[in-house]
Amino acid sequence: MDEKLNILLVDDQPTKLMAYEAVLGELGENLIEAHSGMEALEQLLKNDVALVLMDVCMPGMDGFETAEMIHQHPRFENTPIVFVSGICVTEMDRLKGYRCGAVDYVPVPAPPELLRAKVKTLVDLHRKTRQLESLNAKMTLLQEEERRRIARDLHDSVGQLLAAISMNHSAVQSESEKLSARAAHCLQENAEMVEEVSKQIRTISYLLHPPLLDEAGLEPALRCFVDGFAKRSDIAVSLQISANLGRLPQEAEICIFRVVQECLTNVHRHSGSRTAAVRVTREKTYVRVEIEDAGKGIPSPASRLGTSMQAGVGVLGMRERLRNLGGTLEIRSSDEGTRLTGVLPAAMIDSSDSPSAATPSISSVPSA
Ligand SMILES: Nc1ncnc2c1ncn2[C@@H]1O[C@H](COP(=O)(O)OP(=O)(O)OP(=O)(O)O)[C@@H](O)[C@H]1O
Ligand SMILES: [Mg+2]
């Protein structure tokens, strides 16, 4: 059986709340009441709400203001809101409602079946979205496992074979005076190519899944990645990590690592910036990761229209990864640069070891 979803009913009049409960009760979902905009915000913070059904005219903060506040919060920016009003029913009111991000605007009195049908459609849609999100989270996990396996295979099979080829080469090289000049030259070229392939295999294997992430944790893995990235891209990257970061649960470490990896790749591919800054901060209630550049900024959706520029999956993927762990992603961009901020909540990081006990030794980290 499907899990019950929460529907938040917001109205200052208790009789109207009772009426909504009578109409929506047979949907079999969980109905939560709030008597004001403030109370609605409190309920949203406490519960995972699938849909908000909200009166427009309320004393204090009205429905429009409440909707704007709800959608300003990164966690609730996509929470669907349906306005219900018996007073504000003009075209202008409805337009204002849609501008505040409403998915529907129902003038009352409305036939109970109609209201019930609308709510059911939106709740079903939410349930399907949830199923897709959960599938996506599983795919992300599988993808990480696959990357880990390929990285290990590359290192253990191809890497070992290349090492064996190098050893054989040394044996042949020691007798190279017996070869013609051309053969000796080819031998030397082969040695250089094997060296280059080894380097590339190590880099590919590292980018697929840095072994340091599992063995030593986020900080050394990030330092190693950022150093390597700065050398490859010629972008000067500063990295600041809270001294108390310690070890986080594996999924949180992978998530933050992948966010930094994708953001720096974006800085290199899209921003034109010669510098970037990465900050990872651990506070009591959250871990925050920020990646900032001084580039040209993300083009607005409008400026992409009519061009062949396609939005990729990088930003969407980061947002999903963070959301799967209860976190958020915020992007600020202007023609002076871009800053992405990812936040993972305490619930995600509390299960980790105590920071001081698990802080890995940085001195053991090889430079990239
Ligand atoms: N730091 C940045 N500076 C400027 N533009 C950026 C930056 N990061 C992202 N963008 C813009 O946002 C778009 C979406 O980024 P996203 O990472 O989702 O996709 P992508 O990098 O184009 O492709 P993919 O990540 O799927 O390979 C980019 O195409 C680019 O136009
Ligand atoms: Mg990208």
C-alpha cells in the first residue's frame, strides 16, 4: 500500500478547515491544519508536505505573502500550492496567485468533488515524482558502485599490465646497444607511450572514484583532486576546509566530492574564470560546500532561447544528489561570477564518527 502523504490545509477559520477535512478525508491522505501563514511555515518545517491548500485572505500574513515565503525557501521551492478563496476571486486575484507560484486557484464555493479531484491529481503527481526521485537515488548509488568497480578494475588489471610492460622494457633497454638505431628509437618511444598511458589510466581511475575518499576521507580526496584540477586546467583554486570536518557518512562524502568535481568542471568549461574558490564548512547543524568563480556567470534561460545551448545534467544531478540526502543547492550568478552553495543537514552528518577521532592525517596525502 502507498504511504500516506501530507496535505497542509491553511485557513484562519476553523469551520473552513473542518469543511476541507470533510471533503478531502476520503482521499485517505494525512491532513495537517494551520491557522495562519506563520503556522503553515512551522508545519512545513516539521513535516514533509506534498501539497498546500491555502486561503488567500488571512489576517497578518495573507496567502500570497505566505506562498512567496514558502517558495523562497530552497527546500520548498517546488512545493505545490493551491489557493482557495471565496472573496479574492477576480481575474487579477487569480493572476496574482499564479504569479506567487500557485499551481491552481479555486474560487469557492466549489463542488466538493471538483476540489477533491484537483487535490487527488496533484497528490498523485507528487507520489509519482517521489517514486522517480527514489529511483534516481538508487541509480546514483548504482552509478557510484559501478564507477568504484571500473576504477578498481582499471587500476588492478590495466595498471598492473602496464607495470609489467615497463619492467620488461627495462630488461630490453639494458641490451638496447644490440638493436639498430631505428629499433632503439622505437623502443624509447614505446617506453614514453607506456608511461603516458599509465598516467592517463591513473587519472581516469582517480576521477571515476578516488580511493582516498574511502580510505582517508573527504579532505585529503578534495585536496588531491583540487591540486590535480588546478594543474590540468591552469585555474588557480583555493581550498578552505573547516578544521573540524572529520569523517562524514560515506554518501555525504561522495556527494560533496561530486558537487565540487562537477562545479570545477563547469568553471573550466563555461565560466572563463582564471580563479576559483572551494570552501567546505562544518557547523553544528549542517555541512556547507561553496564553489565560487569570477567568470562571466550562467546565461539566463531567456538568453539561451533560440540558440543551440542546451542545459546539461550537471546542475540537475548535483541538486538531486543533495536532495536525496535532505540537502539543498542554491545558485547565485551574475556577470561577475557564479557561486553554488550546497548544504547537507545535521541529520545526515550526525551519524558520522566524532570529528576529532576520525580526522585523517593530511601528511600522508600524496600530491596529485
Ligand atoms: N560556473 C559557471 N559559469 C558560467 N556558466 C555556467 C557555470 N556553471 C554552469 N554554467 C551554465 O549552466 C549550464 C548548465 O550546467 P550543467 O553542469 O548542468 O550542464 P553542462 O556543464 O552544460 O553539461 P554536463 O554537466 O551535463 O556535462 C551550462 O551549460 C552553462 O551554460
Ligand atoms: Mg556541467
